[in-house]
Amino acid sequence: MVNGENAADGVGITPRLADRLLQAGADAITLGNHAFRRPEIGPYLDSSDRIVRPANTASFAPGTGLALVQVGASRLAVLNVLGSLFLHPASSMFEVIDALVERARAETPLVVVDVHAEATSEKVALARWLDGRVTAVIGTHTHVQTSDAHVLPSGTAFITDAGMTGPHDSVIGVESELAIRRMRTGLPVRFETAQGGVRIEGALVECDASSGRASSIEAVRIPFP
């Protein structure tokens, strides 16, 4: 599973880039608060069964918040929800998550939730609420990998943020000088994607395919030559 919401020059995703990620080996793509920043993505979201946008966006928005994908001999359910702090979804993720998980578990015990949120507390609360009902809750959005990867008491793997795949000689992916200029002056500055210190970050979860319970989770950080 890959979160691809910043694939298009740091903001949003396009159908071409989504296809490239899937062709490169991603089983599913999740999104976030920039899901609809590229207007051409709407029809793609409606037609694809391997890319999901946050389930608690407006009900009439393109796409779905749940995908079922085949991974080897197993079926995996991928869910995507958006936190409330600073992101302003149409409804709270807690209003939709139980029904989503119930739908997913009717199809497979392997369920992964991408919680795209600003607040650490929201991510931890969701993971605790879902402990024992899903395989993993993976936090995204803040671009900084956290050191709290662990398995909760009832078998759900959790990490507050999986980190950022991209240039780390930057301010969360943006050319440092540009980000600093905007912060120091308060004036509009056109951001550009940085280039240096590229690395792949994420999390590796081991689980039992029949029960869906996780046995381990490890943060992954791989420098890119």
C-alpha cells in the first residue's frame, strides 16, 4: 500500500502517476487532504478499484474509501480516513470507520487503515479504538517518520506516521529556502520540490493471514542512491 496524495509535484495525484505507482508494484494507493487537487483525478477515482480517497469526505465526492485487492494468495482491504484537526473533512472519521471496518471484515480478516491526520492524538485514538478489529493502522500526512511502531494489545499494528518517500534535504519535501522565506516573511511563495537526500520510508507489518492479527511492525528507511 502506498500513500500517493503528494505524488504530483507535492500536491495531489494524476491518473498517469497513479498508474505508474501501480505498475511499479503498489497493490493499492491511498490519498488524503489533497486527494482532489488535480481535477483530472475525479473520473479515475470513480473507475479504479485500487485507489482510495478518505471515506469521510463528502458523500458525493468521486471514488470510495474502501478497496479490496488481491495480494498473493490473500485478499486485503485498504481503508482511508481523514483526521479533523486543520483538515476539515465532511464528517468525523469516527462516524464512518465502524461501518467501513464491518464491510471490510465481511470480505477478509486482513484490513489496513491509512489514517491521514495532523494530530498524533487522533491517530493514536483511532488505533486504540480499532485494536483487534483491523490488522494495522498506519498514520500519514506529517511527512516525518515516528519511532513508535508497535503492536497493540489485541493484535493491531500501529505507527503514528510512516514518514515520507522523497527528498529529505528539505522542509518536508519543499526546497528549504522557499519554505523558510514564506515562514519569515508571511508572503506568498511558490513552492518547488527539493531534490537531495531522497529516501524511501514506510512500515513493514507481519501478520497471520487467517486471523488478520499482526505479530510485528517495523519502520522502514532506505536511502535512495
